[in-house]
Amino acid sequence: MNEEYEEQLRAFVGRELKPLAPGQDPVNRPMIRHWAEAMGDDNPVYVDDEAARATGRAGVVAPASMVQAWTMRGYAATTASPVAHSGFDELVELLDAGGYTSVVATDSELEFLRELAPGDHVGVQEVVESISPEKRTGLGVGRFVTTVKTYRDQDGQPVATQRWRTLRFRPAESQPEQEQKQEQEAAAAPQRDPAALRPRPAVNRDNAFWFEAAKGHRLLIQRCSSCATLRHPPGPCCPQCNSLDWDTVEASGRGHVYSFTVNHHPRHPAFAFPMVVAVVELAEGTRLITNLAGIAPEDVAIDMPVVLDWLDADPDLSLPVFRPVATEDH
């Protein structure tokens, strides 16, 4: 991109995209009740004044995660012709002009400043925080656009903030073109260096037992001594009963692929690329992040049965990897 275009993008940083606009309706009990029912949230402070007062509140409050719902315009308003050209529209047009015509949300970070109660009337204003340099992603070349939404009550006081990040990108090449490019990159890239040490895991008092067992090719799962709940990754406290007492059970080594991704970058000399990184769900029910071995990336599938194998990276580090059950006897 030329410098003039870059300057136009930089000019949007700090600019208001959407001025403060109140939601269509104030915070109200029916919407709170419908939300709690839909989410399966049975906290009584959302529907019962007496229960709310017992916690020190003046009455029922809205779930914090509803803050966006109070400012949504509804279907009719969203599909109607806009009454004015906004800063948001101008930014989208500028990104479209650069070829970034596709969009995907990447993450959202909310901070709640106070609880909302029936009668509060919430509005939201949005400002651009940053626009990244052009980056290459699995979806295509694009830019990460980060905005900050400030939610305010009827008195103009902030009640929540939301950092909202999207990727605006150029659609990636067709599959044959993408495969050809990946092959060219792989051919030009440095291969795995057998002498390179694999990066060291962060070992602490809570997980040292796990890495020590792995050196002996034993895959352990932490188990609560009080309620027998299995958990991974290891931690000091049971998430079910809060007990600090635990022991371990040895995994059978059977599982299936719960999800996976194929890493091409960033390259490290201790790894061979492309590298399949998977979340494997063990037969015992816990999940762990691991590598898949003995299979080409294009042959991996969700729910594929896998079996435990071991990677002896160096004399001080052994790690569990998994391979397809079909190749177990090879």
C-alpha cells in the first residue's frame, strides 16, 4: 500500500465511529427474565427482589453480559436505510478500497463498572483504538481493527467498556493457488534442525509431577481426592469442590481429535512444518493440546480416533503426541 493510503488509515485512530446513542428500551424485567431463561442462568438476583436484597442490592439487577443487548437496534432498525453516513461507514469504505472486503470477529474484552437495574437507559459510543499494519493470516492478508465501545447510562456515566477486534482481510486465493504457494514456501523454508532444542515448558510446583511422569512415558491425569473429578491441565485446586487434595490416574492412551489447526508459521528450527496441533479428548474425558504424528495435515479429521505415542525431544524432555489408530501397528 502507498503512504497516502497508510496515512488515511492512521487518521482514523482516535476517531469516533459511532456517537453516543441510547438503546431503544431501558433496562427492564421481561428482557432480563427472557435472557436468564435462554442462558439457563438461575441466579435469583436477576428475577427475585427479595433474593437480590438479601445480597445487599436494592432489587433485581441485569446480568452483566447483557450490556450489549440493551443497545442493539433490533431487526427493523438494522435493515432500514441509514439516516446518516457514519464514521464507521467511511472506515469500511476505505478498507474496501484497499481490498479488505471480508471481515471476521477475532476477540472481545469486556470490563463491567457497575451493575444495571430496571430503569437504567444505556447508550454506546465507539472509537477506533488501533489499525494494525498489513498481516498475513490463514484467511488472507488483512488488518486487525480494534475499537473501544463505551457503554453509558442515562446520566452519561460509564457502566462498561468493550475492546472489540475484527480482522478485515482480502479473501485468500483459491485452494489450488493456496496449496501451490504453501508448497513453494515449504520448499524455500529451512528444515527442522535436529540439534535445535525444543522450547522448554513452564514447569512449576503444580505441574512438575506431570512432566516427570512423561519422562518415563506415563501420561498422568490429576484427580481430586475428595470428589474424584479428573482435571487437566494440572492445578492446585479442584474446580468442582475446591479441594486442595489430589492424586493421579494413568491415562489409557486412547482418545479422539476434538479440534485441530495446522501451523505453518512462525517457524522454529526445532519443529517440522507444517505442524498439526490438536486438542485431543482422552477416553477418560479430559483434553490436552498436543501434536499429531504419522499423518498428513489434509488427512486429519474431527473425531478421528488416536492413540498415545511419545516424542523424546531430548534427554531432559519427553512429550505425549498422538497418531491415528489405523497406523498403530506400523
